[in-house]
Amino acid sequence: MITVRIVPARHIRPKRNPDGSDVPGWRPHQRLIVLADDAGHRAVPLWVIAGHKGLLGRLGRPAADAEVGSGLLETAVRLLQAAGTEVSAVDIEPASDDVPELRSDTVTARAGLATATGTRPVTVRAEYGLALAAVAGAPVRVADAVMDRLAVPVPGEDILAPFLSPGHPGQSRRFDPRNMAFTDGLDYWELAGSFSGDGQPAGQDYSRTAADRSAVLAATVPEPAGSAFLVQTIAAEDYRDTGVTFRGQLRATGIAGQAGLHLAAVAPFGALLRDHGSSLTASGSSDWTWHEVTVPVGGEAVGIRFGISLAGHGRIELRGAELTPARPGTQE
């Protein structure tokens, strides 16, 4: 077994490769975690589902003794220690010897719980196992055969370079907004909002469609629960220190709650920063009208999320969407 270093890449997996082909095994909210074999100058990518921000937020940030153990993981580790049990190691194990890549659905984590009478293995989801190792200060290990088959060389000091460079399958450090005119339907646009932690819809209260070079977000029941967002997310690097402006034409039909443009800077592991905004339509119905919203983008932002939102009954449409760096002096 090889002990690896956990390197969170803070990278959202795009649905399509740079050449436009589908990414095999793609699911919403996939995040890149790199398992680095520093001694061997190589690393292997692991794609996990970021449905539980508290889990992924633990990576690379082990708990100090002075921290209040209010989180579930911290509490679990303290209870284990009080019972004379320690997390000895966490092994990342593929479901079979021929999995094409490491993902949440192709691997599990085997946590070793050591007691005075021996070590008992417990199998958990990969993201939970990694976070548990971070909190407990336990090593994370990968089998030699897995590293030999799936790892790629890392010639320099930047462990993420082989995975975030343009042209690497399924990844790109920077990419521009895509399909803004909706000529390719809703490619690159994602439905979010009232969803469960694993990215699956919690209900059928909202729908999304594309027609006539516009996107449509609509309620499917008279009194929909929660809210919905039709959004696209891109890397934040090009907009840091200048801010970002999102504009487009909106048409509203039968709006009973809130609807409008949505723009937000995204922190690591999917959390929205305080600096987010919207340009709301009035209740009822309205013809095509230009809307615009601007937010600052701080150094901690890793992504920009933009699109339209709807909370309550009605229908909101978007066309002529544009995302640009904010003009100097533009107010939020």
C-alpha cells in the first residue's frame, strides 16, 4: 500500500470534454480530489460528489485540539477515542480491478478502527472516508497496483498541473461561458435548487426547457415547494479583482413569488459566498426586458455561478445572456 497526500483541486467537473464529447461517468456536483504519491512523483484523480459540503470542507484542514468538536466527524472521532478506538488508516479501494477511473461510484473507503484487541475494517463512502482521515489525522492509502495502472507522472512541483491543464480529458483550468444563446438546447446548463445531497431531484415542482434561442424555467404544480435555479458554473480566475456582470433579457409569465437573474461567486466545495445578487422581475407577467446584475469576485472564489431563478408559481425565460468582467466603478 502507498500512503498518499490528499490535494483538493476545488474543480467542478464539466459535463463535456474540450472537444465536445460527453465525459464518461459524469454526474452533477462532481469535485476533483488528487491522491498524490510524492515519493513516486505521480498522482491519481478521484472524483467525488460534493453533496455534503461539511465532509469535503474538512480535506486538507485537520482539526486542531483547540477546535470545538461540534461537527459530526469531530464528534465521532472524539467518541471513538474516548472508547479506546483510533482510526489507524483509510484505504481507497476500487470496486474491481478494471475500473477506468476513481469515482464515488467506483470506489469505497475502508477505515481501519484500531482497538486493544485488534483492528476492525469499516467500509464507507470515499468522500466520508477521506474527511474522516483528515479529522483523525490518519493516513490515506492506495494499493500499489491501482497507482501503477491509473496514476499519471507529475514532473514538476505543481501536483494539479497534469489534471487542470487544457486538453486533459474532462478538465480545464479556465473555460468561457458556453451555449449562451441556447442553440444547443440546455447543454452546460444545470438545474439546481431543491435537491437532495447526492444531486438527485427532490421533487418535480420545476422544469427546464429550451426553445427559440431562450431558456425556460417553470413551475409544474400550482404551489411548488422551495426554489429552482437554471445555472452554469465556470472557473473564477478571469474575474478576480474586477468582478463580474451577468445580463440578459427576461420574460415573465404568472410570477407569484420571486424570479430573475442569479449571479454568485462560489467558494471551495460549492458554498456560495456572501457576495451574490439577483435582478428580480415584478410579480405577474412582463414582456422581454433587459436585466443586469454585478458582484465582486474575491481571491477566495473558485467559481462563478450564473443563470435564472424561480421561487413559486410561474414561468421565467432568458435570452441574450452575456457574462463579462464588471466595468470599473460598477455598483453591485
